Amino acid sequence: MTLANAAHEGFQHNLVIDRDLQIKLYRRMVELRQFEKRAYDLFLQGLVKGTSHLSLGQEAISAAFGEAMQQGDWTFATYRGHAHTLSRGVPMAPVMAELMGRADGLMAGKGGSMHLTSVEHGMMGSYAIVGAHLPIAIGAAFSSKYRNSHQVAVCFFGDGTTNIGAFHEALNLAAIWKLPVVFVCENNLYMEYTSIYDVTAVEHPAADRASAYGLERLIVDGNDPDAVYSMAIDRLSRARNGEGPSLIEALTYRQTGHSRADPGKYRPDEEVARWLEKDPITTYRARLVVNGASGALLDQIDGEVMAEVDRATEQAKASGPPPVELVMKDVWSDGGSGWRN
Amino acid sequence: MTLANAAHEGFQHNLVIDRDLQIKLYRRMVELRQFEKRAYDLFLQGLVKGTSHLSLGQEAISAAFGEAMQQGDWTFATYRGHAHTLSRGVPMAPVMAELMGRADGLMAGKGGSMHLTSVEHGMMGSYAIVGAHLPIAIGAAFSSKYRNSHQVAVCFFGDGTTNIGAFHEALNLAAIWKLPVVFVCENNLYMEYTSIYDVTAVEHPAADRASAYGLERLIVDGNDPDAVYSMAIDRLSRARNGEGPSLIEALTYRQTGHSRADPGKYRPDEEVARWLEKDPITTYRARLVVNGASGALLDQIDGEVMAEVDRATEQAKASGPPPVELVMKDVWSDGGSGWRN
Amino acid sequence: MAQLSYREAVGAAIAQEMRRDESVVFLGEDVAAAGGVFKATSGLLEEFGPRRVLDTPISEQAILGTVMGAAMTGLRPIAEIMYSDFFAVCWDLVANQMAKTRYMTNGQVSLPLVIRTGNGGGLRFGAQHSQSIENWAMAVPGLKVVMPSTPEDLIGLFAASVRDNDPVLFLESKSLYASKDEIPEGEIVHRLGEAKIKRVGSDATIVTIGAMVPRALEAAELLSSGQGIDCEVIDIRSLVPLDAKAILESVAKTSRLFTVEENPRLCGWGAEVASIVADEIFYDLDGPIVRITTPHIPLPAAAELEDETIPSVAKIVDVIKGRMG
Amino acid sequence: MAQLSYREAVGAAIAQEMRRDESVVFLGEDVAAAGGVFKATSGLLEEFGPRRVLDTPISEQAILGTVMGAAMTGLRPIAEIMYSDFFAVCWDLVANQMAKTRYMTNGQVSLPLVIRTGNGGGLRFGAQHSQSIENWAMAVPGLKVVMPSTPEDLIGLFAASVRDNDPVLFLESKSLYASKDEIPEGEIVHRLGEAKIKRVGSDATIVTIGAMVPRALEAAELLSSGQGIDCEVIDIRSLVPLDAKAILESVAKTSRLFTVEENPRLCGWGAEVASIVADEIFYDLDGPIVRITTPHIPLPAAAELEDETIPSVAKIVDVIKGRMG
Ligand SMILES: Cc1ncc(C[n+]2csc(CCOP(=O)(O)OP(=O)(O)O)c2C)c(N)n1
Ligand SMILES: Cc1ncc(C[n+]2csc(CCOP(=O)(O)OP(=O)(O)O)c2C)c(N)n1
Ligand SMILES: [Mg+2]
Ligand SMILES: [Mg+2]
């Protein structure tokens, strides 16, 4: 069974997704797409320093979860977290400014692109050590359960992450304590430059491990926002109702290299071509049009989003470098960095 | 399904095990039993310091593997490693002396009861950090495969160990590289003082995870040396023939507390009683007698073993404390501990 | 005043904080039903129930992730890592996540959590169950590091740690669990970053912490009666924050500094203290700064060998006598 | 003589040893087909094939377990841990297993293995991809710790590390990968534990390592031409074994010691060096020992902020000028 087919054994959603929501999902995906493209341009212009990891091609997953999650729910993401951050409603400008290391950045430049965090929006952090945030996400879920607050933690990670120890420990603990957490493996076929099939003992790195934690085997077409949304609604509500964790494998594809420095040459041309055909935005747009959405409306959305990205870019560019005093701030809760008297 | 029943779904061996071998297995189990009992007595007399973890009740597993393994094969064990050490042919006296922290100890007192090692016998170490030796065992297996030496690494660990990250990483890597390693989970129902069922998302902590690494689900009655031996022969030969790793769950019971300080009060009386009935030595003895072995021969073995244990005890007691110079030896390959010129 | 062992102080300290604050929870391996492998936490499950006192699998990364995520979202959790050696299997959560998150998020995330652990040697447990990992912790910016030497300090410093809004590694000296002392009645709360001068002296300053405190004190008495060398003994109590002021004031007075460290030598906390003194009050020093540490070796298991490694009263006396000549 | 970058020297060093010795294998994440994330290992798979150059899953514990088990049983393996920050996810294998096994087994087990890694900051990668973990390693007895500052040293010290029978952590400064230098023809093999005096001077000794070496040298030139302060600059090259002799001889001559450390301050290797000097040649010192380090903070990501943290040439000049007054 090839992975392309595997997508078809995915979750059959039967939720009726109304037009308004579909338009919202479309708009969000376009936002994520255009934001990432702009980030890449800014990198080429030398304005985004350090590293950055784009989600081009994977937009359906973050967009759908962003809509399905409720206020108060928590997102835990990886270094590939721009899309997840925006999907929780964080405005573009501070995110762009953070990538550029500016004073108006989401964390004033202290974290950088790999650590986007906005607690106010429930975006509880982007984690750059593979696997680390799975145990942390279960801690948030523990807190929800303890306080009986019905919040759900959603933890996104890649296929490569399923082979590290923290994955195993977190899944088991979440399962035995029936914690309200949804683990979402975005299987984009590659770790950095190495195919996940070359380094994994099973075909589906997440789904084929679910039974090891007494969990259901769940696969969804990660390029279909409706399918992801339906599964998200289902699994979030189970978590909220005390039915414990879920582990979802969403099949998708990283259309660009791993990080800004990577041209992604290790990917067979034919594979890239096949997945570009399954692009989540063009296929969704076609579906909406077939189902009667007006092309003019979608064009208008595209235009609005571009204008928004332009505005955010200008705002970010207008911001200066972070004040150097920040270097010695916020190591501790007293706001400072003193380690002695 | 209770665990007692689970044992019956175990591997049905069809190897014919001849009388001589059975007698050997019996003798070995008695050796392990009497050695551990003596170690416990010496602890009560204040002659075994630090800690020690006995294998009383679990003798069938190490005895059977000890017979099934070939010279050149490697054993990796935990802090609960006395039995595995003796089963590879390491003499009793230096092991006893190591527990007592004497100069004639297997490692001259530098390692202690938790770190028994005899490279000469293929006993590649006892590891006291839960999970650590699974990755190390695959390294030995890697070396065998690389050198095409047909050696097999056998790695013993407990049920509790299946919930730590290193377990997961080692199993996956062993599977994708088809390494000649046999992982043996001795499921004795408890981690230290906590029931494995209270902390594990599946009923069979090892077997129910085998599929997560593309491996067969294997359960064996760990109190039946014939069954363990048959499975060991099968899995060792597969490993030796390049068919990759196995993960075996051997069901057994720790008849005493976790370590010397633990009376084991958390175990229900009824459970202890049920498992004492399944004692590997008394049941095996009964089987041998039914099959025609002479009681007198078995009594003679018992006596010989007791004499051997007495001799080893005397030898160990006769050894003095390790010379203090050893403290500064063997940090480095030059035999010393210098870190500066 | 009640007599309490250092071991009993652990349970008392946790209970004091759990009674006070419903957001305090406690989790670890075998800590609940069994009361911990050192029997330091018995009774807590009975008093606070399984919602607040939890047994975990052998999954140190999951344990620390749980307390980190819980601390981010409103709780004040306490985790036990049974032996400090086991920090090695979950160091990422400590060194890369807990220590850095407030800083990286520009102050958005608070992590009011405590990880308590049995630290150090002396029990003949061998190289993987006897380490003193205070240096590992001190070397990582963003961690507070606390080491009580008496039952009362244990309670007072533990309370301060739980009430602190930063991640605290709370290192209990395993070899002190059996030691006993008088404890005042009522709530005990100390402050982090305050050293205690345990003995006033004029000839030399001994800076120490944890299980080495009683040894340094005994050595100071012997040096005083036998050699007429009058040592000031400072129990630093927390390595981060560090009471550098207390150390500098004392050394400025005595003009000599000795450290007594349980940790293996290289990059020990005593090196840090030595470097502060050699920088800031160099001209007040009358002679070399001398560190008394465990040699830079893994710890051996046999009693005679282990006793040869960790600084003993005799060793402390010998070195100070020899170097004060 | 050929021009080689520090990055290219990595591949050259591994190839030199793999050609020589069939028991040398090399594994890590993305190191084979892709040639490594820093492109430091390209060409090795092509030359030595998939039996000897292996891509692994993201399983750092399994990677290090593999090299440890292989080293116990006759191979001389090399592992890559991509960024040194990731040692936190596999520290147990390093600190508890590799470092202690020879000792615990009374010398039965030999572990001839090398773990190479990209260490340090300067690339705006933020707090979890920029750490200098030399202190973590130095604090653990049983590990050798090597940090080359030039392409030639990289090859020579790497060869020495591969041929050594103990576990070596080989820390490559990420910020030096692009730097270039002349390399002599033929096999290059250095010895561990030998410092290099990079600049002879008489007024003060600067001890440094890794990416700080070129900065210290530049600062020394500026101090000499601008201030008339003549500094001796020592590249220690390996922290364990440590060439204490070279340091002590130099400081005995110059009477002043400065360290330049990329690591955050507390328990840095410079503290150890300071404590050795303050103990053994106290009376040769003419003034305070001063450490120039990254402040004790996690590293910020933004360029302007990161530049403010790691010791710069200007900062080194300022401090030495100020403290030599
Ligand atoms: C513990 C650890 N090991 C290695 C890395 C380097 N690294 C960063 S991303 C990555 C690949 C992750 O692959 P995957 O989980 O599939 O996520 P994706 O990047 O495809 O979204 C690796 C190996 C890391 N950050 N942390
Ligand atoms: C990483 C780590 N965590 C915790 C411990 C403490 N500990 C030692 S043995 C043990 C229980 C192990 O249980 P299991 O794997 O079932 O083996 P058994 O003792 O039953 O043979 C624990 C928790 C340890 N040594 N290492
Ligand atoms: Mg991926
Ligand atoms: Mg067990």
C-alpha cells in the first residue's frame, strides 16, 4: 500500500460543514500560505535571520484545528509553528516581526521563529527539541482535568518525532490518566532530509503505534480541511468529555525543504508533482466552486489576505531592533537575571 | 483476562528437550535460588552492603537463556542481574564477593551488586538506570552484524522498563536495521512497589507493543524453563540467521520485595500464594519426577549446589576489602584517573 | 519543638504546602501508595488523596513534562525524581525546556514548580545511584538550585521553593535522611539565597552545602581544639540564587577560603565560588583558595572505597591544617 | 598545503580515520545521504557505503547506545549529535553509561568512541540550538572533552579522539564552520591534552578555547597596539585532559589570568581553571583572576541580542583594559 492510497483509508467524516465555515477555512489556509511565502521572500532578502521552517502544503491541518478548537484550549507546536500560531488568531504582524528579530516581535525577538508563543491566544509554545512538547502538553491536560476546566491540549508534531522516547512516555501517561489531549502527527513523509520510511519500523509512524497505548488507529487526509475539521471536532469533544486522549495521523506533504537552507533535493520529482496536485488550497478551492461558492468571493479573499500580509510586513519592517536591555530580562519571575546577591 | 490465564496463551513449544538438558536446567535454577537466598542471609548479617535485587521466583528465564545462548553471545542485564551473571557460567565466589564489596569481587568492589559484569563470559554488564541497556544491547548487535560474526545480544529487563523512552528508541532501531538482538521482558507484575497494570496503557507491557515495531507478539510462561528454552532457541537462531530482533514477554513473579529493603507488603496475599504454587523449581522438579527422573539424583544435585554455595560464601568471606588505591584506577584506558598534566 | 528526621521533614514540608494551597500536587514513581523508596512521602496519599498525590510509570520525561505543562496552566506541581542520577534521562525537560521557557517567551510563561530528588553518595549504591548533580543544575541558566542540610532548613527552603514562581531543583542529601533535629512549631518558611553562618571564626572561611555541612562543622571543631585554627563555616543552602555577599564578607574578614564539595572536582560549584572570590576580593586574600572535593572519578560501590572518595572529617582537617601552615 | 574550511575539515577528518581503520563507522541523523545538516559530512556515504555510514531515526538514545555497544564489542564508532543542545535527550547514555562503565567494571570494558556535535552560538538559532555544553561534559568524570578552533586542529584532534580508547565528546564550534585555513598535506594526528600558545605575551595570560580563540587573538592584537598590554593567548584545545601545565607556566610568567568562555558563567570551565591557579600559584598572581563569559542567561535569538551576549572582541578588550589598570 502506498501512502497516497493510505489516505483513502482515512476517516470518513459525516459532519455537515456549512458554507461559512468552509469560507473561513479557505481564508485561513490562504493566510497561512501567503504568510509563509512572504517569510521566505524576506529570508531571501536577508531580513529573516537564523532559521525558519515553513508549513507550505500542510495548511489544512492547522487551519482546521484552529477552527475546531475552543477558546481556552491549548496549542503546543514545534519549530514548524508559524501556521499553528496564526491559526489560533495571533495577528500576523508580531509573528512576522519575531521572524525578523524585531522589538515588536511576539517575544520581542528573544525566542525567534522556532519558539512562537502567545499565551493570551492559547498558543502555549513552539518547541525546537524534537519530542519535548508531548510530555508538556499532557501536563496542561493534567491541569485541565485537575481543575475540571474542560480545556483540551492539542499537540502537533511530525512523523520523525514518533521515534523519540518522549513520544512513547507521553502517549502512555496520557492514556492511563485519560487526559484531555489530542496528539496530531503531521506525517509529511520526511524527518529533515531522510524519508520516514527508511527509519521507522511500521508504515504509519503514529497510527501503527496507537494500539501500543490502547488507543484507536486514526488516519486522516491531512490535505483535506473538511476531513481534518470533522476529526478534530470529534476528538476534541471526546477529550472534553473525559474520554481520554487521541492520536491522529494526518497525511500531508511539506512542499518545500525542511528549513530555509534546504532546497529539498532528496525528494523524487514524481513525488513532489503528485503531492502538488493534492495541494490543500487549490483542491479545496475547486471543491468550494463545484459546491457553488462564487469565484469572485474567493478572489476577493485572496486579495484581502495579500493586503493583510503586506500590511503585516510593513509593520514588522517598521519595528526596530529589540532594546539590548532585554538580554538581561525575564530569566526569573522577578523580571531579571540575577543569580546572586 | 487475568494474567494467570494469559500465561496459557503463551508459546507452545514443540522442541524435544532431552533429560540431560532438563537436569542441567534444574541444577542451574537451584544454583540461582540458593545463591540468592544466601545473598539475602548475608544481607541480614550485615555482610552485603548497599542494595541488592534478587531474582527469587524468576530463575527459569535466566537458566533457560543461559543454556540456549552460545559462547560469544552477549548478555545485557539490569541491577537484578545476579542470576543472569551466574547463568553465563560466571563462578559464584566472585559474584558473592562483589555483593560483599570485597577485593576478590567480580569488579573488585568497584561496581557492586547492580553492575555485575564479566566480559570474559559474555556478561556485558548490569545496568542500574532503567532502560539504558536496551540501546546498548543493539550496539553490540550492530557490531555482530557489521563483523558478520553471528553473535546475538540478549537484553533482559522488567515490565516497568517498557514505559521509558529508551525502550521505544531501541526497539525501533533494532527492527529497521534487523539487528541480531533478543529483548526479553521479565514481566513480574511490578515496577518497584507499583503494579504494572496501574501505570501501563496495555495489558501486556511488552507483547502488546511488539506490533509498534513490526514485531511478532510473543508471550511465554516465564516459570517454565522448557517453554522459555524452546522460545529462546527459536529466537536466537532467527537472530543469528539475519531475521532481525525479537521481543519476548516472559510472565513470572518476583517472590520477594523489589530490593533488600522492601518487604513487598503491597502484594495481595492471594496473589503471592498463587504464584508460589507456580514456583519454577518445585513445579519443574515435579515434572521431572513424573517424567522418570530419580528423586535421589535431584536430591544429590540440591546437596551439591548447597555445598557450592557454602564454598563460595567462605571464599568471599575470606577476601579482604579492596585496596584503596583502586579508587583512583581505571577511569581511563591508561589505567588511571588523571585529568590534567 | 518536635524532633524530626530529615526524611520525615520531607513529608512534613510537602504536607505543609499542600494544606495551604490546593494548586499544589505531587507526583513521581512509587511516591503515593508506597510512600516513596526512601519512605519520605508516606501518609501523603492518605491525607490528600489520589487526585493530588499520584504514582507514575517509569517515565521521567513524562513526569517532568507533566509538571511543566501543569505549572504553565495554573498549578504549582512538585515532582520527585527518585535519585538525582536519573535527571540524565530527562535532562531535556529540565535544561532545555523548564530553564529557558520564561526567557524565550519574553516573560509570558511562568513555571512555579519544584523537582525534589535524592542526591549524593554515602549509601554504597555505586556510580549510578550516588551522584551529586548540583553542578549540572547550576551550570544551566534558568534553574534555581537548593540543598538543605538540616530538617528545619529542609522544610523552610522547600516552602520557599514551592512558593517561588521559577523552576527549583530541590536536592535532598540521601545520606542525611536518617539525621534528626528539633523543629519549631508552626509554619516554617525560609528565603532562597540566604546563606547561614553555622560557626563564626576568624582564621579561614569554609563554604559548604548539603551533606558536607555537618562534616565541615565537625572538622572546624577539631581544627579549633587541636590546631587552634578558627574556621568560619558557611552553609550556602542554595547555589542559585547564591549568597555571594555572605561569602565575600566572610572571606574579607578571614582572608582564606576553603570549599568542601561532595561533587567530583571539575566545574564544581566551589570553582565558581573560588572564581568570584579571586576576582572580587583578590587583595583581601592571604593565601591560596583550596577546594576539597570528591576526586574526579565515578563513585565506587564498596564501603571502604566509597569512604575514600567523599570528603571526610579527617580529610577536611588534614587539608586545612596542611594549607594553613 | 591545501585551503580547507572548518566544515570541510570535518569530512576530511572522518575520512582519514575511516580509510585507515575498517572498525570505524559513522552514524547519525541525516548524516549519510544528505551529508549532514551542516553539510559537513557529504561524500562519506559515497566513499564508504551504507554499511559504514548510516542514517538513523530521531532517536538520540538509540544512536548513543549503538555506538556504546559497538565500542564494547570491537568497533571504533563515531556518532553525530546534530546540535550539542540535543545531548539533553540522551545525557544518560553519556553521563551515566559511557562515562562510568570502565570504572564500574574495574577496567573490563573499553569504550573507544567519539561523539561529534555542533556546539555554541552565533547563528541566531535561539536558546535551544546555540548552547555551549562543554561544562556539562567537563563536570562528568570519565569523559574526554575536545574543542578545536582551526581546521587543522579539527583534523588532528579528531584523529587523536578516534584513536583514543575512551569516550570523547568532540565539540565543533558551529560559528567556525565557514572559517578557512591552510592544512598540511598527509595524515594529521595531534595529541589530546596539549594546549597551543597562539600568541606569546608578557603582561597577562588569556586562556580560551573553540570559537573564542580567534576573538581572543584579535583582542590581544588590539590591546597590544592600542594599550601596550601584551597578552599571551592559550588555546587549551581539550578540557579533559587539561593542559594545566601550560596554563600554570604562562600565568607564573605573566602574573595575570583572564579566561574567555563562550559558555554561560556559572560552573564554566574557566571557573575550574581559575580555581587551579588560585590554589597552585596564588603567590605568583599580581591581581584578580577575571572571567569573561556569556552572562548566565539562555541565549536570545535576535541578532542584536545574541551579539550582546557572547564575548565579543570589543568586550574582551574592554574588560582586560579595565582590569589591568
Ligand atoms: C532531539 C532532537 N533531535 C534532532 C533535532 C533536529 N531536527 C529538527 S527538526 C527534525 C526533523 C523532524 O521531523 P518531523 O518530526 O517529521 O517534523 P517535520 O520537520 O517534518 O515537521 C530534526 C531531526 C531536534 N531538533 N531535536
Ligand atoms: C530511569 C530510572 N528510573 C527509575 C529507577 C528506579 N528503579 C529501579 S528499579 C525500578 C523498577 C523497575 O521495574 P521493572 O522494569 O519491572 O524491573 P524489575 O525491578 O521488576 O525487575 C525503578 C523504578 C531507575 N533505576 N532508573
Ligand atoms: Mg516530517
Ligand atoms: Mg517488574
